[in-house]
Amino acid sequence: MNDLIQGFLDAMAAERGAARNTIESYRRDLDVYSAFLARTAKTPLDAGDADIRALQADGAARGLSPATVARRLSAIKQFHKHLFVEGQRADDPTLALEGPRRRRPLPKVLGVAEVAKLIDVAREGLDDPARPARERLTAARMACLIELLYASGLRVSELVALPRSVARSKEPLIPVRGKGDKDRLAPLSEPARAAIKRYRALLEEVAPGLAQSPWLFPSDSQSGHLTRQAFARDLKTVAAAAGVSAARISPHVLRHAFASHLLQNGADLRVVQDLLGHADISTTQIYTHVLDERAKAMVRDLHPLADKED
């Protein structure tokens, strides 16, 4: 059993370039599947669709969310497809199985004014010479992080691990290493570039040794750069000062704001997909509510008979 699962995971890593977190997620789900089959002395080589349906029913009975049940079934389906393609069994018992239908929740999005307020609050006291240099450096870093995240739509893991070379870039697009070690280009706006310059100047003044780190946002963490957790915590502090509820803010919310605001202003969904680094357009389609509202507004404002009554 373990050899079958490991063979599948190795194929995922080698053939699809799956990220480590993705591999571990598959491993956890397949371990649950393996343990469930073991109760009836079965293996993936002789399990039938009734066994997999029983696992789904067991998960639902124990209160697992539809999202968790659907994710687990997806892992099992991929696993059995691999076994079939590799000739390890002559059929695929998951072909007729469907996961629970679920509606993807709309992403939390901040308005443009709210993002601007976050940036303004982060900048407060930044140029006050009476303020201790260390405090001004912390403020400059937070303002830079928010500006850069909103301007680029990066994942938080990509943002905190940006190399120091980004500070020297004069190009409108910067290279980013994303999920599954896939490379893409992300936009770098002039306000974000200015924020980087301001932050790095203060860093070199206050902590010249730290400024020599290979990371854009160096710290004394184990990784050598700012952690996702530290940024998320400090972002909530800034949000509270800006009057934004902590429940509505996270680094990922700023990534959503980047995408939604682009679409509201006429960007093409495929372009936004590329900028976000989504492998599948269906992932980007969580933003179609923005397109729907834009389409309604266009019909209302532009159609010659939109205001006519029947």
C-alpha cells in the first residue's frame, strides 16, 4: 500500500512538478483512504466504487466540510487514474464518482479607498525626524510590503522571499518564482518602486549589515527573510489603526484586491490569470462576480434601449 502511494507521489513530483505542500496534502488524504480500506482488508488494487462511496459517506457523517470531502475524492481519483495508466490495475473505480457540489465563496475584497487608507496609515510618521530610526524603518517596510503586494498581486510566500535584486530593477515587470517552482512576471508600479527605494535607503542607514542580505526584506528568522506570519500579524495592526476589521484583512485579501480592481477597470481575465500565476483559468474565475457587475453596468450605461420600458 505504501509503495503504491509513494509511487504516485513520486510521479506527481517528477511529471507535474507538484509543490512539496501539494504532495504532503495528497499523502495525508491517501493515508486516510489507505487506513479506511485496511478495515475491510482491501487495497487500492481491489477497492471498488462502493468502498470509495463509503469513505465519502463516513467523512460526511463525521462532519467534514464538503470542501474537505471533495478534496479527498480528488486525490483518490488522481491516484486511481495513475494506477490505471501505469497498468497496476485494469480499471478505474472512480470514473463515475462525483464530489459534493459546493459553491466557491466570493473572495474578501477591500475597496480602493480602504487600500489607500492602509498605505497612508503605514506611512504615518515615516518622515518625522523626531521618531526613532528603528520605528521609521519598521513603518517604511510595512508601507513597502503593502504597496508592493497591492501593485503586484503576489502570494505572500512570494512577496517575503523576493530577492534584493528587485530593489535595483528598472523594469515594469519582475521575475517571480511561484508555486511548483514555476516562473512568471509580476508588475512593479512606480509607487511600489518608490516605496522599495525609501525602505532600502532607511535599511542601509539603520542596519547596514542586514542590508547586505540576499533578501529584499531580510530579518533574523531561520529563513533569513521576513516570515509570512510576522507580516500577517503586523498587517492586522495597521488595519486596526485604519479602521478596517481584522476579520476582513490578510495578505491574501490584498492579492484579491489587486485582481478585482484590475478587472473592475477593464483588464482581461486571462491577463489577470497570468499575473496571479494561476495554472487553471477556473481558479481565476472566482472573480467573475466582478465581470458580471461590469457587464450589467455596461448594458445599463451603453445600451440604447436600456432605460426604455416595455
